[in-house]
Amino acid sequence: MIILEKHSVLLVILSFLVICKSQGNFHYYDFVLKEKNFTKLCSTKSILTVNDSFPGPTIRVQKGDTAFVTVHNQGRYGVTIHWHGVREPRDPWSDGPENITQCPIPPGTSFTQKVAFTLEEGTLWWHAHSSWTRATVHGAIVILPANGTSYPFRKPCGQKILIIGEWHKGDVMQIINAARATGGEPNASDAYTINGQPGDFYNCSKETTRRFLVDYGKTYLFRIINAAMNEEHFFGVANHNLIVVGVDGSYTKPLNTNFIMITPGQTMDVLVSANQPKGLYYIAASPFYDGINMYDNFPTTAILEYSENCTKLPSSIPMPVLPAVNDSETVFNFTKSMRGLASQDHPANVPLNVTRKIYMTVSMNELPCQNPNGSCLGPNGTRLASSLNNISFQIPQIDILQAYYWNISGVFRDTGSTTLIPSTGTRVLMFDYNEVVELVWQGTSVLTAENHAMHLHGFSFFVVGVGTGNFNNVTDPKSYNLIDPPEVNTIGLPKNGWLAMRFVADNPGVWYMHCHLERHTSWGMDTVLIVRDGVTMQTSMIPPPKYMPPCS
Ligand SMILES: [Cu+2]
């Protein structure tokens, strides 16, 4: 992993501007995007990487710091990078989603993004945000407590980063392009991975299974990231308890459990105490999926290895016992059991006086085939689709941020249709600065029903309520948790259930909202929130940097 220090006149000027307002340190990273060969599951293929590594390099900062990342695209096609869960106050220009806040960085060019860490503390991650490139282009972001502060729990003896991923034998861009051409399901992945390795139960993988070394009697902080493309995951460590202490860069009340469910896009900080007889124990992630089509249902494993253990044969390593692949009820109870820390040092500033209520259906749909080459592979010859409020989102040709900032008409509309077959369009939701928003996502069974991993850029939000069935706007708000709800950027919306969240629209800019199951976002389960400027400079978007990647 090579991370080069970089200083340029521009960065020094930028640093000076930021230094006036922040006490944090500055970090400079070069991310070189290029193809590299990797061999897994007995076959070799070229994948897009950052600095030749999969997963990519870790960004390590303290709360209050700022990182400047210069992305050098030495790949074959345009790509963008997103800092998942970083609010980027007033600065959507650095957020990254392709054709939402910027156009792709063309091959042979570079683009510097400013990543400002303000309120976040814990674990987040970065990933490519162009079509399906994030499958191999992602890495961890570790945000340590600021100087003079500490963890709200006993300092762990060590820290481990654990990234759950998916490996496709084919080229991921070809897989999604083929699915788009036929209107059918994209090919499922061929393996799940932990830190890039499938683990003992996959072909040609035993030699490279990841090992996490621990000393007996010590407690470790595992920073767990689900970077998988399409699958939510159960995760556990055989014979060891997990204590969840943080989610999405925000602390939680300690939650004792023997498994977690983590959706793509989520990060969880988990304490694991090495308090079992010295030996080897499997760490495993296996999918949670409660829809109708079956995906790859096979666990990826790593090994928790005690130092000075009396080596056991691999066949005798215990496996964690995880819930059944479609156990919606257990997942619902897990989501409901999460509590924000809500302490004096880490208060939960839950918005109470809501000024804007939004009810949003989240649906799987179909669209007419309209394929010149014949019928489509979706249900009854149609094209698979998905939608928010019956609108299947269309990614525009030029980015929405530019269209909004420069008043270019015809790119998006702010505000149809039957339910099964949604309208298509580039629709956004407009907010005035500081509106207090309550948004209720409602899962439906229009075509099929399943859990969805709903994600919002530019904000963290409080999960104030979650329930099964249809939301009742009279009775359900009575059950809201306004005291210590978890503060997250991604959350699993239960199958056919509802989830209520709140945030203050105090971050002017253009912010993407979408399901983090990649096939759903590809099919249109997306929208954009535009928060208008306030009346002062400090409540307005900063101007664009001198250079943004061109939209041609
Ligand atoms: Cu979804």
C-alpha cells in the first residue's frame, strides 16, 4: 500500500483557507486508479484498484482533520470516488457520485477532493461511485477521537479492519451492462470475501484465508465494513461475543450480541474480547436475503488466531452459528435494538419540531421491455426496475449539482403513474435551508418485497422508528424513540415494513439518496435531495473548485 505525500500550491492555499476555521490536521493522499491482475477461485482477472491493492488503502485521521485526496485515473474509463458517511459540510463538489455531483474523472487526468471530517468519529469508508466500479475500488476510513478526548469505552488493546466484499469471476462492468441490455438480473457474485479473500470453504482459497491474530485476555476493536455489492450480511465470530459500540461513524450504547446484520454501506465498530481457550476460531459472514430470487448463499471466512495456541487441524475450527439466510424477524429485532450513545460528550440532538414530512414508498417494479433485440429477461418479458415514490430514477447526462448551481434547465425536475410500472425521470426533492425533516420509508410488495439498504449522502440521520406493515401516521409516531435513537447514514428498511428517520437540512448542496444494494440503485431506487442556500455565506454552498472533471 503506497500513499504518497503531496504538496502543491493549490493545496497549500486550500489548507490555509481551512486552517482559519479548524484546529485539525491536514492529510494528503494520492489515489492511483489502475488495473491490476488478481488470482482468486483458481482464475486470474484484471480489476480496477487504488494503489494496486484490494481492498484499497486506509484513510486514517482524527476527528476535526481534513484530507485532500488526489485521484489519478490511470484506468480505461471515467470513475469517481465518494467518501461514504462524511458529511462534507457545504461542499457537495467533493462528494463524488457520478453525474449527481460531478462527471467522471477521465482516464489520464487527476482530480483533488477535500474530505472534511467534522462530526464523524469511528469507522466510515470510501468507494468508487460510478456504475459498478465500487466492487473493487473501496477502502476503510478510520476516524480516531480528537486530541484530548478518548473512546467512550475502555481503550481497546488493538484494532482490526475487516471489510466484507464480493468477488465476481467476470468483469463487473460487463455484468451490469449485460443486465441492462436484457432487463434481467445481473449475474450473482462468485464469492464473498473478507479483506479480499474468500476463505477456507472456496476453491483455491485456503492458502490465503485472512488471519486476525489476538493475545489471550485482550480486547480488540473490529472496524467492520460491508462493501459487498448486493448482499446484506450476518457476521459473527465462533464462541465469542460481540459488543457493538458504534455504527456509521457514531457511537452507540454497547449492544451485546452473538451476531450482527450489516447492510452494504454500513460500518460497525465491535469489541471482541479474546477470552476463550487459546486456539483458532472462524470469523464468518453469510448473506441475509429475504427476497424471492436466491443469490450466492455461502459464507466467507477468516480465522481468529490466538497467539501461542496449540494448532488445531482446520477441520476442527468452530464456525459461528448465524441466523438463517431469510430470517427477517431476527434482523428486525436487531435493527430495533440499536440505541445511540446519547451521553454528555456524545449527545443525541434529535430534531423535535418537524417542519417537513415526507412519505416515500420503496418498490421493486417492471418497465416495458422496449428492446430492439427482442424480449427482455425480467418478469413476463419485461425489464426489471425499482423506484422511490413510483419514480424510477434516471441518471442524467450532466451532473445535477452543476445543473442546479449554474441554472441549467432540462436536467432534473422537482416532483405518477401506476404502481407496478413506475414513471421514469430525474426527480429531486427541494428543501429550504434548516428545514426539519421527517422521512418515512415504506417498503412495498408491488413486484416483490425485500429488505433495502437506504443510504443518504451529506447527512447522518436519526432512526426514530421502525415497524412492520404499513406506517400509520397516527399511532406509529407514538412509539418513536426521540431520546437515544442511533445516528446513521445507511439503514436496512425491513421487508414490507416502514422506517422513520429525522435530520435537519442544514447542509446546503446536492445530495444523493439511494438503496445501497447496487442492482436496486442501477434499476432506479434513487433520488436526489437539494438543500437550498441559507441567507448567509456560512449557510451557503462554497463555490466550485477551479477544476471539476468535464461533462463531455
Ligand atoms: Cu434495495
